Amino acid sequence: MAPELSSNWKKLQEKLKAPPTKSAPISQEAAFKQATSKKSISSETLKRKAEERAEIERSNALSKKQKTQSQSQSQSQPPRKTLTPKSQSSKPTTNPDSKSKMGAANSQPITSDSPHTNLPSLHLWASEEGISSESLAEAYNLGLRSSSSHIPLLSTLPPAVPNAGLTLTLPGNQTPTPTSSSNGLPLPSDLPSDLTLPLSNGTTTTSATTADLALILRATKENTLGKYLAIDCEMVGTGPSGLVSVLARCSLVDFHGHQIYDSYVKPTAFVTDWRTHVSGISKRHMAFARSFASVQATVAALLKGRILVGHDVKHDLEVLGLEHPHRDVRDTAKYSGFKKYGHGPKPSLRVLAKEVLGVEIQTGQHSSVEDARVAMLLFRKEKHGFDMENSNRYEEGQGKKGGKGGSGGGKKKGKK
């Protein structure tokens, strides 16, 4: 007789023999709730893991930065020699945390004091494509990246050469073959010595002035003169009490501050006040001064088709008897961003040089070359603001009204 099964086994057999029961169908709302709860749990988990990973990466980056700073400080400061007792061992101690990647010990972090100059490859490419160094500096913002970079830029520029006339260099830093010239300028070999050009006032230029104009034309065609020129003039007084100003010196520099033109000018009237304490000009400088017509013709040729930079430029153009399109003028005395530095309607160039550039100028007799360089540096430092302000003031088509915004430049004023 077979042994009787226990109650548990009997229940199990009944479940196995019983037909399978169909579970009640789940509604769409319940299924949606289950799915969303699973998704929310998984998304929260992923978010938490991502945050933890980001914290780990930030901590690693911070530790690497501290290591590089400590390495640069240790490289800049020489190790101090300390006297150790003979009993102590002279074995160097190594820190396992100081290990870094290969080459990290010899590398130095880039600082803002590093010079910003054109790379040789970039310069070669630009020369092959006919792009001037001025355009490279403008496109890559070279030379004025830090607030203190303009100071070494001023100090590295060659000193001003008074009354040097036109100082242009042709591609390859080679000047034309020099011949005889009344003002010491190199003349092109293919230029006839007796060539003269008529001026609008009925006079003709001298051979030296014609040589200047030929060099300017050649530099313009070969794109070596640049798009921007800064100007500054020194005046002397004529008439009763010396209140009427006439031109006595004119200087122009290019985008990089290099001297392009400087000349003493013979006054067109009897001088009653040389203003030597300010202008730095006296009667003895007039022995080698050029005529007003010669200087006027050369400056007009230099300014034609270019953007003129200066401080209160209208006074310089007035004593030169020239006009220039208003939309091609960048005046540091009228720039809205500099008005906060002036106690009156216009800030002085000396104040702008000190407040914006951090340099002292005009401590004694003025130098028109130095003043032109400072004006160009002020423009370069805020070039984007100057361009935006100019474009807002002179929109397309507005220059045609009244002849203020046309192209060209360096036009001579007509007598009223």
C-alpha cells in the first residue's frame, strides 16, 4: 500500500492539474504610468551619474592647473641652496604626486606678456597673396591684445626723424636706386629728373616733390603703404599777438606707428609767435623747411583713398588747406567712448594717453610724430567701437548727400 501524500504535495498537484487562468488585461493608463516611472528612474540615475562624472573632471582639471602653476613658479625661481648637516642623507626625495606627462616639465604656460607678432609662415603667405602686414594685424588683432602691450610697442618704434620727408620702403625692404634729390629722398631710376606735375592752383611741383608723388603711387599700387594713416601738425602764430595759426610741421605715421612723412614747413605769413615751448619749432628750423605747396601736394597724395586718424583732425586739415571725406575720418577727440575722460566737450590727447594707454606725453615740447603715434594707438585699441560708430553715422547712400561721404580724399579747399 502506497504511502499517503502530505497536504502540501496535494495542493501542488491540484495547482498543476488546474487549467491556467488568464490575467485581467491592464489598461493603457496603467501601462503608461509603469513606463513613465521606469523612465524617470533611469533618467534620474543617468543625470546623477553625469553630475558625478562632471565633478570628477572639474577636480582633475583644477589639480592639473595647480600643478602647472607650481611648475612654472619653480622654473621661474632658482632653487635656494641650503646647508644640511653631514649626518643627513643627500638623497633627493621624490613625490609620486608630482609625476606628469612626457614633456610637461619643459613646457611653459602662455602668458599675456608674450609678444604678438606675425608668424613667418603667415607673413610669407600674406606676401604671396598681396596682403599687407597692416591687414594681418587688423584681422588677427596683433599688437594690442593686453592692456600693457602698447607700452613696449611705443618703446620699440624707431625714434622720430625730424624733417626726413617721405620715408617709404618698397617690398623686400629695398628702396629704389638713389639719384640726386634736393630733399635727400631716393628717386626711382626710371623717373626723369625734369618731370613736373601741375597743381590745381596753377603752380608746378619740384623734382623732389614729383619723386615723392611717384613713390606714393608705386607704394599704393604694391599695397605697401596701408589703409590707415595718422596725422598731427604743429602750428606757429601769425598776426597781432600771434593768434592766427599757420602750418610749421606735419607728420604722418602708418597703422603700426612707423614714420611715413615728416617735414618742417615754411610759414605762409610773417611769424609773430613761434610757440617754441609747445611746438618745439624755432626760426632756425626753417633753414631746411619745405615749401607749403610741396608739403600740401605730398600729404594730399598720401591721404587720397585712405582712412585718416588723428586728434581733432579738423585743425590739421584746416592749416593744410585740405579736405577729407567725413566718413573716412576717425577722430579720437569725437569718439563717444573717450568722452568720459574729458572735463569739457573734448578730452585732450595727453589725458587720453595717460588714462587709456597709461603713457605720459607732451611733458615738454610736443612731437608731432609722437602725437600721431598715440592717436593711432588709441584708434587701434578701440577700433571696433570706432567702426561701429562710423557705420551707424554714415549708412549706405547717405554719403551722397552734400558730398560728405564720397570716396577719395586729400582734396584742396577752394578759396571762398
